Amino acid sequence: MWRCTVCGYLHEGDTPPELCPLCHATADKFELVEPVVRSHSFVSMFREEFRQLRETFAPHAVSAHFPAALIPTCVLFLLITEVCGYLPLEFAAFALLVVIVISIPLTMLTGFFLWNKNYHRARSAIFKKKIVLAWALFLVALATLIWRLVTPDLLINGGAGAAFYLLLNLMMLVCVTLLGHYGGMLISAKRKQR
């Protein structure tokens, strides 16, 4: 097994590939991966798990799960509030919105570092879409939060303001869904190349 020292791509074979299929690094950038000798003691198992976690930890994948999970929950809480009039869920949705707005810049930052490190800032259509969607998500989420802060009784009053507020939340849901879709396409393409 050979590992690309630039992007981490794993290649199985007697020799490394001439070019890494992910980052196009040359064969001299590959290192031979030695098989791990397993010990059965708790301490050695813990060390091995920690080593693997350290080598494979993906900050962007972890941070992307926050908005990807919280936005659908926020929208669901708002829809239940609209249908049932249960106001504590509206406040819960507001609290989620605060966490969403805080988490999006971290997700964007880790995504930028991943794009820079693994894809060398490739200007392909998929990255352009992800960048535009990420900024759109952040700006819509920020505008939604500011509007909710300025008008806390927005859903209670109903009308066009409440409908537009729900529409903004649905726009966040569309953005985060598309971001997840394009991220999944990148992961899927990476796995197919292995």
C-alpha cells in the first residue's frame, strides 16, 4: 500500500502510480505504508486508535455536520410552530439559528483549507458551486438571524413577514442540502479513484 504524502490518497500495488489521481503529485511523493502490528493490550489499542484518529481526522467533515443537522431541525421546529402554534419550538429554532450562524464560518474555513490542501484550489465547477452556496448560506442565515433579533414576535404576528421568514429558512435548507450533495460527489469521486 502506498500513500500520497500530499493528499493522503492510498494506492494498492507493487509500485506507486506515476501521478496521484487526486492531486497529481508525482510517484516520488508516495510513501510505502507499513502494516500495523496489532497488540492486544488496552494501552496499545488506545494508542493505535488515537494515532489513526490523528492521521484521518477530517475537520471539515466534522464541522459541516453542524449546519447540515441543525438547519433541517430549525426548519422543522418553525413549521411545527406555524402548524400547531407551539411557541417554545420557535425559541428553540432561534437558538439553533444562533449556533448555525456561528458554525458556518468555521465550516467555510475548514472547507477552504481542505480545498487548498487536497485540491490545490482547483477552479472546477463543483468548487465554484460550493463556494457560492456557502456564502449564500452564510448571508441568508445572518440576515435571518438579524431579522429575528429585530422582530422577536415575527411568527406570532403572522402575515407576509412570517411567510418570508419561513422562506428564508427554507432557502437555508436548500443551500445546505446542495452543499451536502456536492460534498458527497467529491467524496464519492475520491473513493472511486481508490
